[in-house]
Amino acid sequence: MKLCFVVRNIHSQIITYTTTHLAYEAYLKGHEVVYATVNSFSYSDDQRVRATVISPGDGPFNSRTQFLDGLKGEQAERAEVTLSDFDVVFLRYNPNETESERDRKNPAIEFARLLKAHGVFVVNDPGGLTKASSKMYLSAFPEEIRAKTLITRSAVKIKDFIRRLRRPAILKPLSGYGGQDVFFVKNPNEININQIISTVAKNGYIMAQEYLPAIKMGDKRLLLLNGQPIFDGNRAAIYRRMSPRGEIRANMHIGGTRKKVSFSRAEAEIVDTIRPRLVSDGLYFVGADIVGNKLLEINVFCPGGINNINELYNVNIGRLVIEDLERRVRLGKTILKPESISAIKLI
């Protein structure tokens, strides 16, 4: 296969990133692997999408560290390629990480639409990414599997929502990421609630959610592939993230800790509920964050967690993702061959 990973900045990549795991596993299996940034795309009247890409060179690379060093080092190879000829393009780029409202619209999306039209398998589907570009996507799912939620910019409505909850709430930016500007509010009469609302509102709309007491036991990150949990044997790609003392957030970069956790019936029921929508929207590789029996968030732009899962359980989730891609690309090429169409039984 020919695979391209689209990232914000190549030199900011590290060995624990899920992108690095996926790229290295693809390299080990003999596939052509390149990286591109969102600023490297071009499109002309021949209706082909091109990009300036970087590859780590010929190697050999005996570890992810060597692979990444090759990508960033002097031996890295740069080339102008036609991405329309690639098999898979991973959009590992989160527009919410930028302060620019223009860039939050994700400049790679429109190029990705063209790539999809040319038969490239884009992960995740550009149409699906557009639909799921904010946490509002959760509202598409039944209330019984998610926390009670209000999305607004009105301080009055937020206070009324918390008052009617009769329990604490979490306030966070609708377009936020990484646990930034997340606040715990006990009641609408807190002395600094106006300051909290103002802080969160600086990034746009506010998401107010009921506080789930089960968060004291941490949240669970579950990786899904085409709407199904990724399994290595009988081990699901899931782990628990515990908040540091005095924190309501469990993000690893702020000191959260990771723990093993079993895939339970609660997670299975959530997955069964959200699967049809994820598949329909082409959200092939996602991370679901779950607290208790509630879905808290779906990460669609650049879901992570492979490194933690691999180290906790001594598995190789990246390899499983690449193997699934191999099957999909192989099937797609078979279907597209005119001489093979008569041999395919349509279901």
C-alpha cells in the first residue's frame, strides 16, 4: 500500500504518538509510508491532489525511535507526489489545536473530499469529520448513553441548566481539546461562576454537562475500528485514565495515570448504539471516552491511546489497524477490476 499521514508538524512527532505506531507498523509490513503537513497540498486543473511529502529514507529502522529519527534527520527524503494515487490517507490533524478560527475549519478537509472522489481511502472520511467536528456530534445519540447536555453562549441559560440539574456540572469549550478550560461547578450560585463562563466562552460556544460521579474512578478510552472495538485475541483496546489528585480531568499530559480495565457490557451496549452512525459517517478509526455507562466524547480527528494500550497489555494495536487496512485496500482493488466483477457476489 501507499500511505500518507497528514500531521500539523512533522518535527513535533514523538515515538509514543499513535501516528508513529501506525506509520512504523506500516513500514515494517513493507508499505510505502510518507508524511505531509496541512500546508503542503496543491490542486490544479488536471483535478489531481498533490503534496510535498517526507519519508524516512530506506532504513533499515529497527525501532520507532530510529524510524522517527530518519523522518526528522538529514537522510529524510522529500518529494512532490500525487496523493490521488495513494491507497490510504490518514488525516492525523486536529483543527481545534489552533487559535485561528480560519484553521479550525480544517484546510485538509476539502482536499480530502477530492482524494475520496479519486478512490483514496481517507481516514477519517471528510464528510464524517465535518459532521463530528465538535462535541455537538454527541447530540445525535440517544440520551440514555450520554450525559445531560446544554450547548449555548448564554450565561443565564447555563445557570438555569445547572439549577435544574440539582447537581454539579462541567463547563468546557464546545471546540476544546486536551482538557483545556474545563471547570467543575457545584451550583449556579458560586461566586466566580460568571468568571468561569467568560473564560470558557472566549473560545466560542460552551458545553455544559451534568457531572458524572463515576469520573472519580477515571474515564475509559476505547479504540474503535469501523464501529467495532479493536481486539487483540480477547483483549479489547481499552484502558482507564485516572485523574491526578485535585483534578477533574484525566488527560495523560496533565499527570493522569493509566490502568488496565476490562471491556464490560456497559461499553458493549454503548458501542452497539453508536456503531450504525459511525459507519454511516465513515468514521473508521475513533476513540470513545466513557465514564461509567455514559459516552462522554468521541475523538475523530487524531484519536490516541495505542502506546498506552500496547504497554499495558503487551499487544500491538497498530499492526491490527494496518492489517485491516490491507484487507480493505485489497478488496477495493479487486472490486474495481472489471474482469473480477462477475466473480463477486453482491450482498
